[in-house]
Amino acid sequence: MASAVIAVASLAIGWWYVAGRRSIFSGGDPQSRALHEYIDAAKRGDCPAVIDALSRRSRELAHATFGDRASVERSFCDYSPATADLSDFETDRIRLEDESGSIAHVSASYTYERLFGFFGRGRARHTYTVVLEDDRWRIDLVENLDRESRSNRDQRAMFLVQQGYVAIIDHRRETGALTDDPEAIRAELPGVQFPEIRAGVAAASAPADTLFVTTGPEVVCVSLRSASGTLAMVKIPQARSLGTYEYGGSIPSVCDGQPLSRPYYGASSGIK
């Protein structure tokens, strides 16, 4: 009798544990279900369902960019802001991160190829914004589709910083020396239309999307303030191939030899 009770209790605990894990990874809340249905529609190639799952403003921006419904469906049926297609996301690993009124953030994991598949597949997680419209939770891609959103402004700014980084690295490779000369920087990338390049370090009052370049002890600092107000700086050392970078509300006001908080790998880095 005792053994039967223990067996039943063990089964109950096992069921509770599995059910609990399922609720953690797949999400039983309506926000998680909305993302689940969105991903599932992409997996089965149901493009109309993918588009219908988007928020009203997301659909407006998509149509403004790509035109007719057929073009929007082709462009967004498997689109994801992450480094993977939407159909690469895993529907059993979805969780609600936070909720505030009619806005929530839901994340899902996805797999991707490491270095074009040479190092197998990796797993990462991306967080989507979902909004409540007409009693239905919908996927909101406005931050990604709106050219003037903060993230897109910051991406454009980081692209300029990255181009300055590439030009200085190329100059160092060719001459063995660092440079903060605007003409030398432009000469390294003649196909790039650099904006104004000024001497010094960007500050909160600096004009938006203007590169600031200056030298320190065996280092060059490239900095910029994006149109959203985000500050970014990359330090390029004389002795190492890689640089370091910082971004956010503040960056160092001087260019010295102290590395910044994050390693910089060029195009693979960005303001987040």
C-alpha cells in the first residue's frame, strides 16, 4: 500500500514538474500565445496569417515601405529583427518577460549557424513587443520598421562609427600608424560619404551624426552622438588589432589609453 502511494505521488510530482517546465518555456498567457501563433504561421508558410498578426502601425509602415499586400507578404512572411528567420524560432521556448497595460514583451529562442555553419548551430533569444489592439495581442515591429525610431537612428550612427573604425584600421595596416586626419580617413574609404569629421570627443551637446576623432597615448578615439541622443565611442589602440567601445548616456570625455568596457569587432557590434 505504501509503495503504491509513493508511486502515485511520484507520478503526480513528475507531472507537475513537466507541466511547470512547459508553462515556463511555452507560455500559457495570451501574449505568449500570440507570439506562438505568429511563429507557427511563418513555419507553415501562412503569409496572410503572419501579416494579420502584426499591429496596425506595423502593417501601415510595411505597406508604406513595400507597397501592395503581395509585396508585404513576401517581405515579412519570414522576417525577424534577430539574426535568424522567423521560422527558425522555437515555439516551445516562449516566455512573457513583462507586461504593462496594453504593452508587453515576450521572448523566444532561436537557433542560428555559427560562422556560416563551420562551428555548428547556436541558440539565442530575441524579445518582441506585443500590443493589445481590439482585444487581441499583436506583434509590434514599429521600432524596427520606423526609420526615425530610436533603434534605427542608433544603428545609422553606429554604422558611421564603424566606417571610421574601418578606415583607421586600414590606415594602420598600410602605414603602421594611427591617424585622426579627416582627409586620410576619407581617402581610405572613397566610396563612403562621411559627414563632417571634427577633432575632439562627442558630447551631449554635439551635433547629431557628426564624427569626432582624436588621438591619445597610442590610441585613436572615434565618437559620435546619434540623432536619438545616444553617445558612442570606439577606441582603436596602436598595439592590438581590435578596439573597445562604449555607448549610452555617457562616454569618456578624454581619449586615453584605458580600454572601454566592451570589445569591438566592427560590423558585428552595435548600440543596444
